Amino acid sequence: MRWPGIVAAYRDLLPAAARVVTLGEGGTPLVPSPSLERRLGRPAWLKLEGCNPTGSFKDRGMTMAVSRALEAGARGVVCASTGNTAASAAAYAARAGLPCWIVLPAGAVARGKLVQASAHGARVVAVDAGFEAALDLAREAASERHVLVNSLNPMRLEGQATVAYELCEALGRPPAVVVLPVGNGGNITACWMGFRRWRDAGRCSALPRMVGVQAEGASPLIRGAPVERPQTVASAIRIGRPASWAGAVEAAAASGGRFVAVSDDDILAAQRALAGEGVFVEPASAAAYAGAGRLDPAVLPDGDVVCVLTGHGLKDPDAVPAPSPERVAATPEAVRALMEGGGGARWP
Ligand code: AN7
């Protein structure tokens, strides 16, 4: 069956769109995590949002935001970004035939994301400031002609809510716990909205606990105060003043969930562990897995635990130690001798 993209798949739960700009986003794999199941003693799942068209969950929101912008007669779209919003906005704007303007914190965006934005023809502006200032700039520069497609645009959250619908359908009921990385707070807000919509439509009665994971050096929601100069290897969530602060707090509190902080070492170890079971994600996404590993099985509700893995590992190749292939003679004997000895390129 051909997957039509989230707008067509969940038409009954989304605002109407006359003309849909889609790249077939959503419908992403949900695969078991043997390591997390062992750790938590419950069915544990990985939602592979890195399998979206531009390699991150942002595509779910971007199909809605760009469709609506086109419909409203916009001349272009604009966003600030730690990288994935930029890549997604650039792709969907290209698809719509609209120019795309991107404001980035200089030197703070992973290589794969920058490459994507320029490949799709976006105009990229870098400022000597953090993401928060870049967002302020984009917001002020935006207008009816140049529509802001950050998650402050309500269409973004509408689209991102569809991850909740997919989880409920795939499992036949809502998960007991959903763990996801939090930067600006848009995604946890949208996901929680999605579960409540699913319940209000009479399709389930229970709701999951929402657990938001932040990096220790960029954890305003755990500290309860903005972080002036956020630091973490997970550049996607290097955000000290989340725009959707209230929505994120509400999602965790109302669902009986919480926020968890994980160190950069935890994040990189989680990235390696996931890669070891065949799933390559960027550091921000690995944070969710690291946070899930911190949950105490003794107080965890029964049922499925889902880790939302928001972005693909290829987004940020520099976060991984450079591979060092073993050099051998170009003969089958030399290669076979290595294989028999169990050698090969390893992640150090
Ligand atoms: C892989 O692209 O903020 O809490 O500008 O790229 O909704 O911000 C990205 C965020 C998690 C956090 N995982 O989601 C941007 C941007 C990945 C991300 C988040 C981001 P929010």
C-alpha cells in the first residue's frame, strides 16, 4: 500500500488543507528495542522518526505549515533552527516552489543539516548568537508574505501530533510511557495534544505518561529557569529558553510524567548502544534512549514504553569518531584472513 503522507492519512483529525505539499512523511517504523526491554522489563519500542523524508520528525509539522502558507498566498517561508527545522523547511519549500529563508546560530549546526538546507536551495543566514536570538530574529522578520514555519506556527504542532496517532494504531492502544528529547518543547506539546485528541475522538480511554529528556548542559525545564549559554554535544537540543515552555511543562505534569537530564557521556553511550542494535540516530535522539534507561522499573506503569528517536544519525556525522578501516592487500586471501580473525572496522 502506498503511504500518502500524514495529511491524507489523518484528514479527519487535522485542519483542512486545500492543496497538500507532501513528501510522504510519517508512517515511520516502530521497532522493538531488545536492550531497553531487558532494562525495563516491559515491551519497549523505538519510533524511527529519522526515516521521514528529510531524516527527522520535523517533516510531520512542515507538510502542514508549508501547505497552509502556500494556500494563504505566502511569497516565502522563514525559520530559525538548530538544523532539522531548516532541512525540513528547505525541502518542503522547494517542493512548494517557495523561497526559504533560514536563520542559524553560527557554527552550531550539524554538517548534514546544513548540506540539506543548501541542497534544497534555501538562503541561509548565520548570526553570532544562540538559537534563542535567531528565533527572535526570524519571528520579527516574518510577516504574512514570509510565513514563520517554526513550531510557534500552530500548523507545525497539528502535524507533529500525528506521531501519537501512529503509536496508538500500531500498538492497538496508547503506550504507557512516551519518552522524547526536548529542546524548544514543541514536539512534546504536540505529541501530548495528539494523544488527547485520539482519546477525545473516542479511540482510546487511557493516556500515556510523557517523559521529556534534556541534556544536562541545556536543561532549563529541569532547572526551572532559562540557561544562559546552553552546552551539549546534542546540538539539535542546545536550547536554553524553550519557546513552548508552558506546553512542555503541561504535557509532563498533566500526564503524570516528568523531565530527565542526561549527560553528554550518557548521550554518546546511548548513541553507541542504539547503533549496536542497528539503529543510527543523532545525539539529540539518543538522549531519549538514555533518559528511558534511567526510568525505574519499580515505579513504571505496566504497558509499552516508546522512545521517539527524532533524527537520523547521518545528520551529524561529526558526532561519531572517524572510522578507521583496516588496510589490507587487495586479495581475497587477505580479506578472508581478517574475517577469520574477527577483525574489521569498529566504533572505538
Ligand atoms: C533531532 O531544528 O529545534 O522540543 O530548530 O532536531 O520540539 O524543539 C530541533 C529540535 C529533538 C527537540 N530531536 O524538539 C530545530 C530544532 C531533534 C531535533 C528536538 C529537535 P523540540
